[in-house]
Amino acid sequence: MSISSTIQVGPSILTADWRQLGAEIQRAEEAGVDFIHLDVMDGRFVPNISFGPLVVSAVRQATQLPLDVHLMIEAPERYLEEFVQAGADRITVHAEASLHLHRTLSRIEELGAMPGVSVVPSTPLSAISEVLTICGQLLVMLVNPGFGGQAMIPELLDKVARARGLIDAVNPHCLLEVDGGVKAENIGSVVAAGAETIVVGSAIYNDRQSVAESVSLLRQAIEKN
């Protein structure tokens, strides 16, 4: 088995052409991506507004790939049922946004989705150490969340490596996901740090090459590095 086949790569639809979203998702699926990532933003937890359950439902109808829903919203526990009903397979909430984090993650699992927890760049991993045992996924943000197309903060590679060590010690079944500024030029270093689930935005959906070419470049970079 090749290295690239053990690493999950999924596009964030934020940078897709929304005039033809269904076709964009189909192109990504045909290119061999492993999941579709959906960034839900409320304009309060992060300085931007994106979409809600209706778009998740529409994407669910466009693909059978796992839907990885990242709730960058305050008090996400208010909307868990709606997102699961819309078709979310994984729901990631922020440690900074949910007062009773353990309860929120437990509720996601009760609803039948994989519970995930995320931390922004300034939040230490100690903020999630007490809930990691019930998580299926830990998302380490490599940029300050809220906008697509940002450059990765390189100092955060050390945080990814520390997250890998924490997961291996506490819950080896938990996936380590990263998001923010990942592209062919740096995906190798992200994987070397221990990430196994990679969210990619503008390095997949861009005007430089096709989606298939973009995904191929990412897979090649994983193998090379």
C-alpha cells in the first residue's frame, strides 16, 4: 500500500465555484478525494458567514462520499440534530465555542455521527486533552479560521507533531486532521508531522489546473516527501 493511499485528502467547498457546486463535487470525487469538507461559519465565532444545513443537505444529494462538517459557530450544540439530519457523517466543533464540550461531543455520537474537536492556532492542546477519548477526530487549524486561501502558519507544524503524540498516547483510534494553507509544496511536511486527514481548499479548486491535476499533485507530493 502506498503512503498516499493511507492519507485521506478532502476538498473544502469554500473555494469551489458555487455556480456549479454539484459539478465541482463530482470532479473532486472522480479525482479520487476521500471526503468533502464543509466549513460552517456564523459571523460571530469567526469573521465570516458561509452556509447552514440546507447546503449540507444539497451536497449530500450530490455525493456518497463522507461529509466532514466543521462547525465554526458559537454554541454548536444548538444545531447538531439539523446537521446530522442534513447528512453530516463527521461533525467537528471548536473547544473554544462549546461551554460543555464533553456533552456536545457525546451528543454528536448519540446522533450517529463521528464527533470531532478542533482548536484554533492560539489554543493549547491541553484544552482538549480531557475529551480526546470520546473523539473520532482532532482538527488542528493551521490558520486563523474564517477565510479560505490563507497561508499556513509554519510554526504550527510542531503543534501537529505534539497532537500526534497526544493521540497515540490517549486514543490511537482518533484521526488527526489539519486544515489551512495546505498545498503540494507543504503537504509532505504536514504528513511527516503526523497528520492523516488533510483538508485542502484553493490547492484543489483553482484556476491554474483541473481538480484532477490538483489532486494528483497532492498525492505525488505525499509520496515524494
